[in-house]
Amino acid sequence: MDQLLTGIHQFHTNVFQHERSFYTKLASGQHPSALFIGCSDSRVDPSIITQARLGELFVLRNAGNIIPCHGASNGGEPATIEYAVSALGVKDIIVCGHSGCGAIQAMLQPEKMAKLPLVRGWLNQAEATRQIVTENYSQYSGPALLEIAVREHVLVQIENLQTHPAVAVKLQRGDLTLHAWIYQMDTGEVLAYSTADGGFAALNHLAPHEASKRSVANHRKAKKPSSR
Ligand SMILES: [Zn+2]
């Protein structure tokens, strides 16, 4: 705790005071461009891995970066998503999983959560991921299975996200882009899924115009009605 209190002092003295106009301007309102949905893991900080400044990302984090389907949870997730999309008007939603995710590991071994009933109940929201992995990747185990599960999981959450009415409306209008990312803790890379090639690729190896194309295809976007 002492380290955190020292940090608060250092922030106010060395950071806030030096950029007072930037921080006080933020006090008048927020206009984030993206909603970042990630894991609560202490090693995966959205602002660190994207180098975003305050005010740029609206952030939703929970154990396992889970997005319950619309109607499946009365928790903060659906409200946060609705507010980001409908009130703040974010143009992008990033769902970011990460390598070595303890929540995904626990989801694969639910018997180890006997003494954590709330965690077990929460991870039940990711049952689709568990079944996809156990039924389709039975030849894998250990770290390789976890890596597959992390990737499948983020794609399942992208599907869940689209069941939320606010998201569906903006997708239909073509006003929203969805991104499935994986943060690799051992290399510092961020992998992004592209529907075009059906795989993940490291964004830092791509030119900006190539990196910006790696997103989830919007199949909801309305086709222009044909003229008669
Ligand atoms: Zn995690």
C-alpha cells in the first residue's frame, strides 16, 4: 500500500502539475474513441499496452474478459457496453484476451474452483468456450490448449457482444467496428484477428494501413435497398 500512496504523491507533483491544462480539460467531459474490454489480470493494462492517454479508452475489465449474452446478466457489463456505445458513441470495441489467462485456465478445470463458488458461477458464462475447446481440440493439452482456449474465447465473446441491442443497432448502421485481440505477455505483442484470413497476426509487425484492416467483419451492416 505504501507504494501506491507514494505513487499518488508522485502523480500529483510530477505529472498532474506539469500537464495541468490537459488534465483539467478532461474534467469537462470524456470523448473516448473505443471501448476496451479486457481481463482484470494485473499484468494486462489497456493504457500501457496501447499507450493510450487518459480519456481515450472507456474500459471494462473482469475476470476472463467475459461478455455475457444480452439478458444473461444484470451486472455491470451490459450497462457499461450500452453506455459506451449509445451515450459516448465509441466507434470501436476491442475485446482483448491474453496469454496465460488464469480465468481461462480455471474455466478448463472447473473442479479446481470448488472453494470459489462465485468465480465458478461467473466462469459458467464462458461455457461455450469450454465446450468448443474440449470437444474440438481434445488432442491438445497444457499450454498449447490454453493458447487455443484464449483465442477461441475472445471470438466467442465477440459473438456474445453482438447480442447486445445497442451494439447490434450500431453495427447495422455501419457505425461500429469490432476487434478481437490477444496480448502476449512474454513478447509484448498484440495479436489481432482478421475475418479476411481467419487468423491472428501481431499488429506491431504490420504497417499502419495493414494493421487497421485487421478487424471482425461486420455481417450486420445493412445493404442499401435496391432501387426499383
Ligand atoms: Zn486473464
